[in-house]
Amino acid sequence: MIRKTLLTAGFAALLAPAALAVGPDDDPPTPTETTTECAEGTVWDGETQACVAIEESAQATDPEALITTVRELAYAGRHGDALALLARAPDQGDTMVLTYMGYSTRSMGDMQTGLDHYDRALAADPDNLLARAYLGMARLQLGETGLAEVQLAEIRARGGVGRWPERALAAAIAQGSPAGYDY
């Protein structure tokens, strides 16, 4: 377990300069053919065993596969592809869809749209700790440390002590920047 944690931490440290995304857990997504073989604008299709255009992908019909692939794309820095796949999600109000829309739009430089997505995710599910962590990171980027601290307090109050959202946001606040923690 310690070795896995050290390997994960080392891998994350190597990738820290890139804008990366995580899920509710703190393990990086396992790379698949989507990011190892498929060009931008395409994702792996398990049925045809080939890369297909995002518009042709069946992944949007499976919420779990959708978020798993979006996480992988965001982690790889393919935010435009993540957004294209998210746009095909049947439930545009799903809190994880909104969270990753927020993450990817913010990572692409559209801070206000990112904030709007986080706000919508939290309105639908105030216990979405990942959205709270990403919102806190965004507030740090804007120099709004007090608002980031509000999100940290909310994460802790909602049972997030010791989990990735709490650890990462607390470390980023202590550092004064999300650099190295916003992944």
C-alpha cells in the first residue's frame, strides 16, 4: 500500500505542471487506447476495437463509461475532447458531468463558465466534494483565498476529512496556489 501511494505521488508530481483531473478517489485514471492510440477528436470504441469520432462514440449512453473516459481525457490535457464527450451526455444536469465541464472549461481558460458549472453541480448536490475542491482551486486562482477556505470548511463538514478533495485543497491553500494540487 505504501509503495502504491509513493508511486502514485511520484507520478502525480511528474505530471503536476499539466492541468490534470481526478475523480472522487485520488488515483490517476488508467490510460487506455483513448489516450495512448486515439488522436484528438476521437476515443476508443470497445465494440469496433478502433478509434472513432467522439460524435460517433457510444460512451455517452453509459454514464460510468462517460465519466471514466472524460476523466482520462482531462487527465491527459485533452479538455476540448472531454467537453465534446460531456456535451453528448444525456443528463446535462448530472453533478459529475457539471463538475468535469467546470474543470475542463476552467482549464481551458474560461474561468467564469467553469465557476458557473461548479455552482450548478453544488446546487444539485451540495455534498459533491470534488466540485467543492475544484471550486476552491478556482477561487485560489482568482486570489480569493477566503472563498477557497469556505470550500475547505464545507468539504470537512460534509465528511471529506482525509479524502483527496480535502487534502489537495488544504495543501493548495497553505501554498497559496493550486499549482501542483489541481489535478
